[in-house]
Amino acid sequence: MPLSLDQARYEVARANRTLANEGVLDGFGHVSMRHPGDPQRYLLSRSRSPELIQPEDILEFTLDSAPVKKPNVELYAERVIHGCIYQARPDVSAVVHHHSPDVMPFAISGAELVPVFHLGAVIGPTVPFWNQADEFGDTNMLVVKPEEGRSLAGALGPHHMVLMRNHGATVVAGDLRRLLFRAIFSCANARYQMQAAMLSRVTRLRDGEIQLAGAIGNLPTAIIRASEYWSMRLDKAEGNTKPGGKTAKAPRPAPAKRAASKKPMAAKQQTKGARKGQLGAKGRKR
């Protein structure tokens, strides 16, 4: 059953805060989700630090990255990253752009990022490298023009992740939970690869291992287990954990209040008098 728009806004906001809590996002970066009821739109926050994003911050955009409603808030400059990828990849329903310290050395050096442990296989056998200067020369390094977004989407191609020279990375998935799984474990993979290189040499997973281990990221049991772990960590960080290890549930709309009784004043006084009479009668019987 597809998510309602309110549920989708809640999930996008929580995904931003989860990735901030796990160190993938800092004051910058952003998560989006394809609109659950209209594949020609997507949901993205207003320009705000990911750790602070709430459902009311989530706005609707067309795939041209234009806001559906005229906003009275600031918007992310790099939203074309999301819109252009959704245009190019109908199979993608969630996107994150980030500048994690784990992947930045690869984005800066151009060193190949490869799967080095079983959960890291979710990055796929190849992580392409996009150099903005190749097509656009000197820029401020942000992806703000539609042609830049289309170029990035072209470099991503059919892959799960693309490195951006001296900038960061963009990761995609079929839904938000799988996006969190891929984003978090791709950063862990980058960290382990760097550490292994400092010790000795990097042993890349075999192609067959990448295919078989990469399927773990699609197993419901693995996705649920990891999601529960990150969700508990976020709840603890936000002070929303109940005693006994139970996390607070998503907020629900307050039930509508019943309309107040509109009895005429005379009727109210009559009812009050009748009650007094009944009490007096009971007293006489005793």
C-alpha cells in the first residue's frame, strides 16, 4: 500500500535526520523521495540543516525541480541533482547528495572506490566518477543548472552511486530504506578501504561476491534490522526513547473535538431544576 503524502513527508524528514545522526550528512546535503502518488513530482525539504528537518519542511517539486506551490522559504540550490536523476532513472525513488568525510578522500584523489566487505557490496561493482570541469570549466562546484544535473545523471548511468570530483557523492535507491542502507554502508566501505590501504593492500570483492552479497541490501530482514537500529539511535539522540527500549511512535493527528452542546439557556435551567427535584424526592423517601 503506497504511503500517504503526510506519511511520505514524515519519512523524508526522518531520513534526513537519520543520515545526519549517522554522520553521512552534516549541515549540508539533502535527501529526496519520489512523490508516492505522482511519479512526475518529488519531495524535498526547504533549505535547512538535515538534522533539524521536520515534516512541515518537506515541499513538492516537479521533475524540472520547480516548486509546485510558490514558496515563502529558501530552497536548496542543488535540487536539480534530484529532479534530473528522477527524470533519467524511472527505477529510482530516493536520492541523497552528501559530502561525508569517508568518501571525500576518494572524491578529491580520484582513487577508485570498490566493494571491500559484504555489506559494502551495495555500492555495486562500479562507482563512476563525475568531473564537473570537463564540461563546464570553472564553477563554484555546486550543481545548480539543469544541464549540470543532466550531466551528473548521465555519469551515474545505471549505477547506485556516483562520486563528484572535489565535491562529494550522490547515492540512489528504489526506496528510502534501501537508500539509507546504501548510503550508510557505502560510507563504511570507503572508511574500511582507506584503513586497509594504510595497513597493506586492498582486497576487492570478486564479481560473484559483489552480486551475491549485494543482494543482502534487498532482503527485507536485513533492511528492517538495520532500519530498527538506526531508528533507535535517532530516537535516543532526540530523546524520544521510552523506558524498556520502546521507541516513540510517529505522531498522529489529534482526534477531532465534538461540537459543544447548544441547548437553550431555559432548557439548561429546566434540566437543572428537574435534577434538584429528583434529589429532594429521594431525600423525602428516606
